[in-house]
Amino acid sequence: MHEQAHMTKKIGRLVLFFFVMNIIILLLVPPSHTVSSGVSASTGTMKEGQEAEALLKWKDSLDIDPTHSLLSSWKLLPPRNSTSPLTNSSHLPKNSSSSSSLCNWIGIICNQLGSVMQINLTSSNLRGTLRNFTFSSFPNLYTFVLYNNSLYGNIPSHISNLSRLTYLDLGRNHLTGNIPPQIGLLTGLQYLYLGRNHFNGSIPHEIGMMESLEKFYARYNDLSGSIPASIGNLSKLITLSLGRNSISGSIPHEIGQLKSIRALNLYFNNLTGSIPASIGKLVSLTNLSLFGNNITGSIPLEMNNLTNLEYFQIFDNLLSGYLPENICLGGRLMWFIASYNNFRGSIPKSIKNCSTLVAVSLAENQLTGNISEELGVYPDLDYMDLSKNKFVGSLTGNWGQCSKLTMLSISNNKISGRLLPELGKATQLHALDLSSNLLAGKIPKEIGRLKFLYDLKLNNNRLSSEVPAEIGMLSDLEKLELAENKLSGPIPIDLEHCSKLLHINMRKNRLSGAVPFQMGNLLSLQNLDLGQNLLTGELPMELRYLHKLETLNLSHNKFSGTIPSTFKEMLSLTSVDISYNQLEGPLPSIKAFIVAPTEAFENNKALCGNNTGLESCPIPRNKNSNGVVAPVVISISGTLILFFIIVGILFICHKREKNMDEPEEAPPEIFFTTWNHDGKTVYEEIITATENFNSKYCIGMGGYGIVYKALLSTGQIVAVKKFHENESRIASQEAFTNEISVLTKARHRNIIKLHGFCSHARHSFLVYEFMEQGSLENILGDKVKAIEFEWFKRVNVVTGLANALSYLHHECSPAIIHRDISSNNVLLDAEYEAHLADFGTAKIMVAEPSSDWNSFAGTFGYAAPELAYTMRANEKCDVYSFGVVGLEVIMGKDPGDLISSLSSSSASSSSSSSQPIVHQILLGDVLDQRISPPMNQVAEKVFSIAKLAFACLQQNPQARPSMKEVSQILSAMVPSSSRVKEFGRGYNHFEREYMLSFCI
Ligand SMILES: *[C@@H]1O[C@H](CO)[C@@H](O)[C@H](O)[C@H]1NC(C)=O
């Protein structure tokens, strides 16, 4: 934030400078009309001509369809009389000349003399290289911004011809190669942004010649080699950002000459060696981020001179010795992250009164000392991780005064004493981990006040007495770890209210009484471990409802009676242990019991049934026999149905295979747009790579075809969609041709790229770029993948989808409507960039936008409500579906229930009054709970997406925004994944106050 404000100020000054210069020039030029305008016009147009030609030449070299591009304004008027546009334009009347002047072209700003001063083409979907950019034609260029496009190839060395350049931003493209040494000739350059490309090689030592450089960003590239010592010459450098590369060697001691530096970010590289003592000279330093390297040695004592640090992040290194004592002497430290090193000694003295602290992690070191004496009260503290050290002391009431604390972990230390009731005052706690310490006494009932708690770990301590019923007030609780204590008494019935519980572990305590039948209400439960307690009674049959339960351990208790046969409904169960009880009778007939090892049943009274270690049960001869047989029959038929479904799927894939073997009547029509190979070769390669469309390469199924993954001999992986043939032949043929006609027209970084197709009487297939992460729907539906799908990635996906739709609706001519936007049709590549796919039902708007379609396209749940009573599809239907997908990404699940409850409450109230009803919900209440909430700017973006999504979901199609508006709002927000990423392991901060107000 600070840096941004600073930059804005700088740019402001620059603009002001030009403004003043222009006035001076105007004043200096004599008022004689003919002379002055003649002179300035001719030099102006001369340059303008050269510059215009250079820009047009470059534009022509780009791989874009110029009519669809933002650059469509880049054209000259047709010449009159003369062949040269230069002489021609000077004869034109001033007005018409200026309307065709390059100074009016999108992205171009000229100085008073009509020469190009700024080129800013941020996020303009440019695809191509800089090879044809004639840098020498722009002697007056100050600012050159090509941020967030798809440029590839090298930076040409003649970029050094831009002799006046002060601001160069090539960030977020696909540029490769070395950073050319000639860049060092740009001695006026103040800002150099090269981040998020694929630059490799080392940083040229010529960088040291750029004496004006203030900010240098090259993070997220493939740079290697060491940091050149010449970097020490950059006495004006304020920010050096080289994180996420493969830079090796040690940090040069010349770094100590960077006397203006405030942010030194070298995180996630392969740096070795120790931190140079000269770092102590960088007294302006506020942000030092060296995490994720292999830096060794101890922190130099000179570091104690750096008292103004706000961010000190050195986690994940091999550092040893002591932490710097004065780290918070200046009273500014907010982030103090030194985890995963080998530090010893105690917490620095200056930390005790460091009231600015926001996040602290000292986890996994060898630190000692008494935390009750060395820590104070931190009003802004959000995150504190002291786990895996050798701290002693007890928990004090101070923790209750850290009112913003969301995460507290002191696990694996030697903390003793009791859990104080004051802990209940830290009401923002989301995660509390005090496991593996020496805590004694009872769990205070005040724990029930921690209403946001989702992760509570108190296992492996000496806690005694009963589990308080107040735990039942923790309605967000997902993990409850109380194992290995001395807890006694019953399992509290109130636990049934913790309906989000996934994981309960109370193993190795002294719990007694029966398992409350109410535990059957914990429908999300996946793991239940009650082993090694003193529990008695029969197993409640209500546990049958735990359909998601995967592991069940009831061993070493005193359970008696039979196992309810209804337990066979626990179909997710994979691991079961009921050994050392008094159980008898037949085992439930599900796989978990059948395949369990014998030990899982040993030492019981008389168990029998389908398990190799047990006797089979005697066949009852009385009338009860029906009661036993019936469930078995049902279960077998259930299995058979499943079997047929699986066989059916395999059969579908196999059938395609068989057809392939039959001789073909006519040669297939093959067309591959993007490969230089001859089409036939690629065609044969695909057949070979998929072994004639063998089902084992099947990666997905759509309405009109099956998708296969094919690895070509070039090493390239492609996705092949083979369209259904027989039954739905006509519809599928239509989808096939539709998809080709759209995808050959639409080229955008967020639209799936069609490599080619093969059309034949027998089979038709399309070949696309392969998307590593699969569909958005898959990711959101997968527990593990959803967690990796962090907020900034989600923001990026929604923005990408908005850009794609804006392009289809507003930049394609005629416009294209997708008509089936859903999370299943948004695919993500390895970088989690969204690519819109499945254009089978898309419509090219050749006719009036409101003309009738007579077939319904779309996916239930995503289709706009008006489609229920009119078959008129226009772009507003896509806008609605986009809103559904946007909400789905934020909520991590189908937003259908939320949308229908909101729209039904609107409908019922609008009948009584004409005022639209304003809904208000807290963003925090709808966010996907599987990942920690977003923080800072990312949180703001999530909030904007939520607001936009609700705007898109309005019942009245006309009230919905256009995709262009949505895309502009989303793209205007600068990407800022850095905070979340840079922290690495696990810290997050989220303002719960985001309130959404909207009408739908
Ligand atoms: C640190 O060194 C280890 C062992 O040589 C290596 O496996 C690891 O990749 C290195 N890590 C970094 C960040 O360079």
C-alpha cells in the first residue's frame, strides 16, 4: 500500500511536470499564427508519421485479429493525392487530422508536439513479440506499459534506444530469454517491472549502470545465477523484488550500499551463505523478506541497527544463533516470521512491548524461555505460532486481551498450568492448538464463547474432569482433538450441535457412559476415534446416518450387544476397529468390515460374519430369517446397479474404440490450424496416443462427447473431444460445427484454444490445449484441490471468465453468446488461469440480438430465470450464469439454495409493496469455509466479486450489468496476490465486516 501510494505520487509529479512544461512551451512560442503552427505541425507530424508507422508495423506483427482487438483505433486515414501519409496529413484541416492522429489512438499519449510520450496497453490481450517494435522511432517515450498481455519471445537489445524511458512495465506476460545487458543503457529508468514472465539466465551486471532505478521487480521468473555485486551502485533503489526465481549464491555484501532501500525481497530462491553484516547499514529498511532459501549462519549483530522494520520474514532457511534483540525497538514491527530455522535462545526483549505486532511465527526452532514473562498484550495480533520449541511457562490472561487473535498455536512445548477462563475473551479465535504440552486442570466452560473456532486441539496434555457441554456452542467446529488426556465423565450430548464436525478424536481418556445417539446428527463426520476409554452400552443405531464416516475406532472400551446391521449404510467407511469390547453377533455386510484385519475384531464376545478371521454366522431357522435375508438382497442389488453403471460407462468408451477399428469409407477431413505439421500426421498421432480412443485415456464426459487426454510425440499434451455418433447424431454434429465456427473466430487468453479438428462420417473430434487443473466444478468439489485454490487464484479465475465473456459479447463482431456458462465449462490451466470451453450451444448473433431461438440450451441452476418463459436468449443470460459461477467460486459450493431463498423472499415481499427489497448479508457468512478467509486487497476483490455477482443475478435482465462493465471493474483492481503468497505458510487476515447490500 505504502509503495503504491508512493508510486502514484511519483507519477502525479511526472504528470505535473509535463503540464508545466507544456505551459512553458506555449508561452515561449511566438503568437504568430502561421509560423508557429507551421513549425510545430511539421515536426509534430514528421515524428507522428514515423511513430505511427512503427506502431502499425508492430500491430501487424501481432497474432491478433485486428478487428477484434483493442487496437482497432490504430489506423491511418486513407491517403489523398499523395502516397505518403506524412505530407498528406499536414494538408488536412486541423480537426480531421487530429481525429485520425495517433495521439487519439487507444493507449497512446502524446506530448504537445505530437510525439508519443506514453504507451500504455495494460491487459489488452496482445499476443505476439516485441521483435518488430522499432524502439528507435520513439525518442520521446517516457512510459511504456505492456502489463498483463500474452507477449512472448525476448526483450530485444535495442530497447536501449528508448533513451528517455523512465517507466517500463512488461510484467505478467510470457516473455523468455535473458534480461538483455543493454538494458543498462537506460540510465534514466526509474521503474523496471519484469515480474511474472519466464525470463531466465542471470541478472546482467550492467544493471548497476541504471543509476536512476528506484524500483526493480523481477519476481516470479526463472532467473538463476547470483545477484550481481554491481547492484550496490543503485543508490536510489527503494524496492528490490526478486522473489520466486532460482537465484543462487550468497547475498553480495555490496547490498549494504543500497542506502535508499526500503523493501528487500529475495524470498523463494536458492540463496546460500550467510546474511552479510553490511545489511546493518540499510537503516531505511522496512521490509526484509528472505524466506524460502538455504541461508545459513547466524543473523549478524549489525541487524540490531535496523529498528524500523515492519516486515521481517526469514522463515524456511537454515539460520541458527539468536534472534535480533532490537527487532521492534522502533515500535513498527508488524510481521515477525522466523519459523522453520534453528534459532536458539529466547524471544527478543523488544517483543514484549511491541504493540504493533500482527503476525508472529517462531514455530519449529529451538527457542527457550518463559512465555508468560516474555510476551505482552498485542491489540492487533492476528496470528501467533510458537509451536515446536522448548518454551516453558503458563498461559496468562493476556491472551484474552488479544482481541483480534484468530490463530494461536503453542503446541509441542512445555507449557504447564491451567487453561484460564480468560481465554474465552479472545472471541475471534478460529484455531487454537495447545496440544502436546503439560497443561492440567479442566477445560473451562468459557471455551464455548469462541464462536468462530473451527479447529480445537488440546490433545496430549494432562487435562482432567468432564468435557464441558459448552463445546456444543462451537457451531463452526470442524476438528476436535482431545485425545491423550485424563478426561472423564460422559461424551456431552450437546456435541450434536457442532454439525460441521469432520474429525473427533477423544482416544485415550477416561470417558464413560454410552455413546449418545445424537451423534448420528453429525452428518459431516469423517473420522471418529473413541478408542481406549471406559465407554459402555450398546452402539446407537443412529450412527448409521454417518454416511461420510471414513474411519471408526471404538476399540478398548466396554461396548456390548450386537452391531446394528444398519451400520452397513456407512458406505464411506474404509477403516474400522472394534477390538477389545464385549460385542457379539454378525458384522455389517460392507466392505470396511469384510476386508478389515482380524485384529480389528479380536477380544470380543462372539462376533461372526463375512471376514476371514471370523466364523460365519449360523443361519437362523425361525421366521426372523426374512429380516436377515432382505437387507442382504437389497445390498447385493445395490452393488449390482453400481456394477452396471460402471460397466455401462466403460462400454460407452469401448464402443468408440471398436468403431475406430472398422475400415473407413472416405478419408477424413482434417484441419489443424496451429501446428506446422501436416494434418494427417497429427491425426495419426492422436489415434496412437489414445490407443484408438481407449477408455483409459478418458478424462471427462460432456453432453456431446467424451474427452481424452493425448500425449503427442513432441511432448505436448492435448485434450481431444470426440463427439457422440449414433443416437444424438444431428445435435452432436451441430455442436461440433458450432464449436469450430466459434473457436476459430474467438481468440482470447481466457478462451480455450482450438488446435484443430477432424471431421469424418464415422467420427468427429476437436483438439484443444490441455488444461491441467480440469474444470472449476471439479476443483471446487474436491476437498484437497479446493484448499489449494486460494483466494487470489479464485479472483483471477472470475476475472478471466469476465474478460472472456466481455470479449465475446462486445469485441467479437457479430457478438457471440455462450449460452451454457457453468463451472463445468470453465477449465483451469496449471497456473489456474480460466479458459472458457464448450461452445457447442453458443450462438453467433447474426440476427437481431432479441431474435427467437427455439431450443433451450444451458445447465439447470445456471440458466437465467427468464429462460423459463421465453426462449429468447441474449447476452444477459450469460451475465446471469456468470453471476451464479461467481458466487459458486466464492462459496465453494452450489449457490442455488442461497439464490432461491433470496429471490423467493424478494418475490413474496414485492407483492405487498412496490419497493424492491434490500438484502443484507455478511460476506464472511457465505465464504468457502474450507480455506482461510482472504485478507487485505484480496478480501476487497472478493467483496467486489460478490457485489457484482449479485448484480448479475437480478431478475430483470435489463438491470444486470454488461459483461464489459463487469470486466472493467474487475480488471481495474490491480492484481495483488503478493501478500498472501509472500507469507508462505498459513497466515491470513480477513475483515469480517464486509457487508453486502443488494436487491435481486
Ligand atoms: C536447500 O538445500 C537442500 C539440500 O541440499 C535442497 O534439497 C533444497 O532444495 C534447498 N532449498 C532451496 C530453497 O534452495
